[in-house]
Amino acid sequence: MGTQNLRIIEQLAAMEFAVGRLYRTYAEKFPEERSLWEGLAEEEEQHHQWANTLLESAKVGKVKVREDAGVSAQMIAQAIREVEGHTSEAKAGSVSLRGALMIAYSLETSLIDGKAFSLLESPSFGKNLSVCEELASATSTHALRLKMRIEDEFGSLESAPPFYDVLAQDKKPKEEYVVAFCGLLCSLCRKYKDKKCPGCAENEKASWCKVRLCCLGNGYKTCAECEKFADPRECRDFDNFIARAFGMLFNSDRAECIRQIKRIGLKEHAKKLTESGNMTIPRR
């Protein structure tokens, strides 16, 4: 079996380990939900062992990666880095229970949609194929358990859509507009148009941005979903020295962007900015 194929299976095993660590961190962060997170973590650790079993079988040719898999070790490594990023955010205390549940649910469903464990096939159709099936089934069970918990605590999933996307093979078409967490319209940004930036939600280099960190941790599409502050300028993460300097330099009123999203919704906000040809609402 090729080195690249072995690397893919190694990364799948590493992914299970990383997810287990994330859930252990959530168990410490949310002691009132400890039984849920520890139960999930224990199962992920078991899945890690199963994946290692597949790796040993792959080394002797009993398991291989499907030729039409369409996934690389680099793609899985990127997903692992994102999971580790969520773990770091949780340790820093910058995630809510709602955010944690949505991150976990989106992660599990992405693995299902991406058919992560159907990437493998076994000519023998014996024990190793059963392991693949068990991994896929267990992931589906995790997603269902998390879905039920979210709906029990926060209502319909429609009111808290997933934002985390890893390994999905059948990508949904992107929205015709991309709005930053602070309300700016990334779609009109030159760097976004030149494909030098994927938009702030996916731009890992923007880890310095407190607004991005807060919204990711809470599962918000923009600051307009936050109910802690009637005026975004009351939030220190939103209205800090760098933000004020940015506003002065680029003649940008981000607070008005957020207020407009609250008034007319995200899509209409993006439409208005697109029609104006400006990625932000100018300061007055």
C-alpha cells in the first residue's frame, strides 16, 4: 500500500484522537454537562483504537483507501488543526455551551457527509469492513445524540445552524455573498476577490481578531446574534483600540453594519452593501 494511503488512515486515527481531546476539554469547561462530553470522549478514544487497528491491517494490504475517495492526508490534517484550534479556544474560556454543542454536532455530521470511513475498503469483507461500518455508525449516533441535546436546550437546529465544515465531499454551493463577523462584506474585498483571503470566518491567520474568536466560540454568524449588548460599541471585544483605528483609517462604521443586520437581516444587509459598491457602511 502506498505511503500516501497509509498516511490518510493515520490521519483518520489522529482525527479521532483530536476529537476525543476536544470533548475532554468540553467536559472540564461545562461540568454540568460532564456526563455527555465524557461519554462522547470515551467513545472517540475507542474509535481511535479501532482506526489504529485499520492502520495495522492496511500495512499488510488488508485495507486500502478507495481510488475514488477524493480526499488527501493534507485535507484531514487541516481538519485536525481546526479541531485543535477549537480545543485551544475552549481552554481559553472563549466558547459557550451552545457554541460547543454546535461545533461538536457540525463536526460529527461533516464526518458523515464526507463519508470519512467509507473511504476505506477491504477485499476480505471480513472483520476490517465491520470496523469501518462501526466507525460510521458510531459517528451517526454521536450526531443524533448532540442534535437531541441542542434541540432540548435551544430549540430547533434551524435557529442555530452549523458553521463547521470538514471533510465534506459534497460541498454545498457558497452563498453569493460572504459577510465578516463584524458586518463587513468580504465579497467586495479585493483580497477576497483575488483569492488571497477566504473570508474572515475561514481565515486562520486572523486568530488575533477578538470578534472572530468570540463569534466562532458562540456559533454566531455575526455579532448581530449576540444578545449581551444592545449596542455593539458596548462590547470591549468589538470596540477596542485597533477597531477604532481601523474605522478611522478605512472610514468604516462597523457598529452601524451590525445594527443594520439586526434591522433587516444578513442577506438584505449584504444586498445593500453590494448595491452601494462599498464593503462597509461609511462613517458619518
